[in-house]
Amino acid sequence: MGYHEKAGQFAYMSVIKDICNLKWGKLSRDSLINVAWAYYYFSTHFKECMEAALRRYPDDESLQDLDRGERNTDNLSPWPGVAGPGEKLDHAEFMRRTLTLAPIAVERRRILEAMGQSYLAKVRAVDEAVGVASLPSYEDGGLEVVFRSILKAQNWEGPLLKAFKHFLVGHVALDSDPAAGHGALCRHLTSDDRILPLWTAFRDILVEAAPELRA
């Protein structure tokens, strides 16, 4: 059962709705770059959840397929300055490279890195089983609706934001097919409100990185 079928059943769904209702359409270019930085740290968390799932279920062929589509894949390649033709890489690495496409001031970078490390400390403090349980909430519609909301932003000028937009559009395509998308590969796992702190931490880092989302 995917995101839309589960809508309203769990408290974490209200956090997803809250993220979607943020003021994405009015976001400035600099704030959108900050969001890309925040998302990089989420992508690191996602990678660690995927690794945990494979440790727990090493023989699960669906999770192996999902892993090949997330951590060793050319499904976002090529992209200028980020990935060469046919290059396979982890999506978190794609985001890390994306951030290098636009230099930012030292103090701003320090603040964003501190936010990211604080976020990672929070999500890493949650039991590994909860991280595994979060995967279907991410892949089976949750991130898709978040990405569609972020794409309402108006200013995508510059190589960093163009690469970030490519990432988001690509993931909407990967996640949106209910039968063959990434959600179908992890739907057999069970998400419930144990994962609420993970979605809450994601919302909070987005708003911390770009306070005008609440303005």
C-alpha cells in the first residue's frame, strides 16, 4: 500500500504534508541552494538506511534491485560536472558532487555543515530497524510528493541548481510508477509511526536551512 493509500493513517504523513505545504514557490535562489545542501545530508541518511536493509535482509532480491537503482547506478548519468556518460555512482555522491558546482562563503558553508551533522546525529540515534522501516515511506510516494513540491521553486539558474533539478525530476520518474518504480521494490517492508522522528528531522533541517519556507 503506497503513500496515497495510506494518507492520514499515520502521524508521519502529516509531516510529509507539512513539508509539501512549505512556501516552495517563493524560495530565493540562495535558499534553494541551502535546501540542496540539506538534501545532501538526507541522501546520506537514505544511503545508510539502504545499507542497513541489506545487512538485515541480504537475500532479498527486491532490496538488491533497489540498491542497484540507488547506490550503484547510472540512472542520473550523464550530467555536466557531476557524472560522466554511463558512470555508476551512489545518489548521495551525485548530490555531494552537485554541491561543488557553486562555491559558497566559508561561514555559510560552516553553518550548513553544522546543520547537516546535527541532523545526521539525530537520525543515527534512531534504531537501525526504524531506518529500514522508513524506506517504503520514502520510496513509495513520500519523497515523490516532496520532490514535486520542491520543483515548484521558480529560480533554478546556475549549474548547482540545474543539477539538483535534474536529480529531483529523475527521482520523480523513478518513484512514480506504482508497479515498477522504486516503491514497489520495498513495499513489503512496513512503515509506521516509529519513523516519525526521521521525517520530523528531515522537515526541520529543510526549514532550518531555508527559514523563508515558513515566512
